[in-house]
Amino acid sequence: MQRLSRTLIQLNLATREQHLAADAAWLDLMVPIVRKHDYVQHLVQVYGFEAPLEAALRYTPGLSALVDLRPRLRAGLIVQDLMRLGLTPGRIAALPQRFTTFSAPAEALGWMYVAERTTLLHGSLRRYLSLHIPEVAAASSYLSVYDGVVGQRWSDLGEALDAVAYLPSVKHRLVRAAIHAFEALRGWFQDSTTQLSVGA
């Protein structure tokens, strides 16, 4: 039985006011009339946020000793899905990205928490979109990556959070980083420069 992480529970509570806005971009796809274009646009925006975030996590000193990053690298799967949906490699390479860097594991884990939290919606979103957009069945590698293991991924993240947040000051830094990440994610999705003109 997986142990509940005290730090993860506290982080959920401390950031709960941010959750609805963070989920909105995903839930906006679960509408009666959703088009292929809507899904492509969403993947484009997710890629622009997560691809540079993954790079920043890999270069954060000490982070890989706390959590295995390899199974959490999902940007390549977004690329696969976008190519299956008609985007060329050159077009994907030119997509805008939101870059960041981290100086310590606590800050990086705060941002990782925000990116990982969206995976809780992936299963239901994939099932919904597959019913409404036939192409999604062959272009949902990103949404499927945690099928059957999402609980284990959360447990592993919780262990890393507990290991790093041993002092109140570090826990405060962790919460601050997560709130900053939520704000950055919301701003990224609202930024018109991330919009891509793609045929439906």
C-alpha cells in the first residue's frame, strides 16, 4: 500500500485556490463540440511549457538523486502526437517555449508538482476526446503515458517532496515555487503568442 505524503497533502491544500484555473484549459476540451484544431492547439501550448521545464529539471543540481526523471519526460510524446496530427518537424521545432531554470530541488519540485498534477485528468480526457475526435485514438501517447501508473508516480513525487521539505523554510520555498508555477502556467495559456494557426 502506497504511503500518503504529508508534504504532498500540505502542498495540495496550500495551492488549492490555483487548481481550478490550472484545470480549466484541460476541461475546456471536454465540451460537446470539440475539434481536432482545439486538441492540436492545446498540445502546442502544453509542449511550449513542458519541454523547457523538462530540460530545466534535468539540469537542477541534486534533483535526480530525489526522483527518477526518466519516466516523467513526456515532451517527446507530445511531438509524436503533433506529427500524427499533421504538424511537420520543422513547424514543431519553431513552436514558442517558456524557459525557466532552477537553482535548488525544492524550487524544481514545486514546478514538477504543477506539471504532474495535470496527469490526473489525462485518462478521462483521452477517453472523452477519442469519442469525439477519431484522430485522437492514434495521437494520444502523451495522454496515455501514465495509464496504470499514475498512483505510483504520485507516490514517488510525494517521497521526494518529503525528503526535501525537512525544514519550514524549505517547505515555504516549495509552496512559493508551486504557486509561481501555477501562475506561469495560467499566463502561458492566456498568452496569445502561443497560439498556432492550424487547420481543423
